[in-house]
Amino acid sequence: MKVIIFIFALLLGMQASVAQYFDFDATAIPVYDKPYAAYISKDIPIDTIKQYLPVDSKDSDNEIWYDFNIIDTSALRFKIRYHIDSDCMSYYNLFKKSLIDEESWRNPPVKEGWVDKKYVHVRLKGRHIVEGDTPYFKLYKNINDPKPEYRFIVPNGHDEEIPLPVLEIGEGRWLKVMFYNHGMYYEGWTEDYCDNFFSTCS
């Protein structure tokens, strides 16, 4: 089955060996001490991950983002080990102003906690059979299936703009992702993604 996938059709938002990033639009991500709470009233965050990725380079002094690895998973959340990225300007500026020492800047404090899966993303990366042809994206029902359940055609140049929320982590580079296309919900396993928000992974 072939389906045309468009960049406006996606909604929402990886074990330690797979890189990933937080949803760009999430400026405050709650961190919990449990994989879920039996009562919503008791589901109180122990930390908040605040990120800011300015579109305008003039505001780069305020940029802030985090590096993290997934170390455990539940049905609703990933347990992550995270720290602020020492390359982001807001943290570097603290060092320049002598508000933190060099050791703290080069090795930011590491924390652990559970975050909702909807915040963890990778980006679609279209594959090419032959250089210059139309890229495609394969989605498998199961990792070991010999053929994909779906093969989506990706408009040239748009793959880097499509976020894929992560549901589960498999072996190697396999990730289970979800998205909507033409009002239809899809989820499945894929290796066709880019895990670096600074790169097109081309």
C-alpha cells in the first residue's frame, strides 16, 4: 500500500543507544518520580525541563536544550537520564559570568526521572532507492517482518520537517512511532528517522 504523506498531517509528539530530542514546542516538560500515578492528584512533578529554541539567531543567548538517554520504559512514560547541554548559550553564559565553575559547565549535573512519551521525538528521514528519486518511508507492523506494512511517499525536502513521537524502543535503531496521515492514525516500527535536530541526516 502506498500513501502520500504531507507535513501538515502529523500530530504530537529511545534506549540509551538511540539518540532523540524533546518536542520543539514543549517549553516546560514535567518530570515525575514514577512511571504513573494511581491518582491524578498525586501525580506531582519533581522537576521541570525548560527548553527554548529560538527561531531568530539574535536571541541565541537565551537558547536552552537538554541531552538525555532513555533508561527504562512504561506504557505511558520513559525514564530518562538528562542534563542541560553545555553547548547551549544560556548555560555557557553562566560560566562566562562566573555564576558556575568550569567543571559544572563542562559536566552539567545529571538527573533522572519519568517523562510522558508524547514529548520524545525523532524526525522522519526519507530513503532513496536511487539518488534523485522520490524518497519513501517504511513502517513495519513488527520488527522482524520481511516486508513493511506501509510505504509512504515523502515530498522532496519535507522529511526533515516531520516529527515522529516515539512509543517504544527496539533493538539497534528500531523505534515504534505514531502519526496521523489524511485523518488516519498509524503506528509501527521504523529505522527511517533522523535523531539530530541540528542535522537533516542526509
